[in-house]
Amino acid sequence: MKTVRVAGLERLELQRLRDRVGRLFAALQEAMEVEGPLASATWAPPVDLCETEKELHVRMELPGVSVDHIKIYLTNEKLRVSGEKKRQVPRNRITSHLCSERNYGAFARIVPLRWTINVKAASAEIANGVLTIHLPKTQDRRGKEFNVTITDNNVDKERD
């Protein structure tokens, strides 16, 4: 096998290409997480993601789902909501369903987060079948100027 040496300019171009392919792969992986929720879930509830100056609001339609059947997992990179909608057993025995369009069973939804949020200050509430999750943003410190104090640890050698 013949060894191929790469010149400096060609090496730089290869590194740029590798970085672009890496970013493309990350974007595709993020899109796959959004498109196909968790493999074990049978349905994905619709989501609205809204932004204000101070926080993000995630609203998710979960009619008929009790708080005990909802789990919310949050990291700096993504929000994952999963749970189960139980089928209510009717009191009268039904012979057959003529039409059934409602979703039952396990559900899951992953929302990738592109903002810096305060994970510890997040909160959620459910009302009228809509789960609302509040994700406060953190102050972005990039571009701010900070004063750094300098401590003088030099020993005065002239006094010795």
C-alpha cells in the first residue's frame, strides 16, 4: 500500500470538509429525533414552541392524560416528554367501534433546545388538556466585559 502525504493547504481543506460533514450529520440526527420520537411510543402529541425575552414556552396537547402518567426529562440539549394515555373502559358493553380516531397508549416527544436555559428553574403545569412547560433562559455572558482583579504576590526583596 502506498502512503499519501497531504500538503498543508489540502489538509486544511480536508479538515473543513470533515467539520462540515460532522455538522450535517448532527443536523440530520437532530431532525430524526424530532421526526421520529421514541421507538417505544405509539403516538406523538402536537407541540407549540414559543419564545419570549426571558423564557421558552412549550405547549403540548395531552387531553385525557393525568399528571401521574406524564414524565418530563430535561437537559441543556433537549426536552423529552413521555407517558401513557389510558383507554377508559365504558360502563356499557360495546359490541364494536364504528370509528375510533383518538390516540391511546404510550406517547413521547423530544424537543431539541438551541437556547441556553436554566434547567433547575424549569416548571410545568397542565390545564384543560394542555401541558405548558416554562423554560427560563439564562443570561448569555458572551461579549460582556468583566473586570478581573489582580493579586500582587511579589515579596518585597529590598526589605530583606
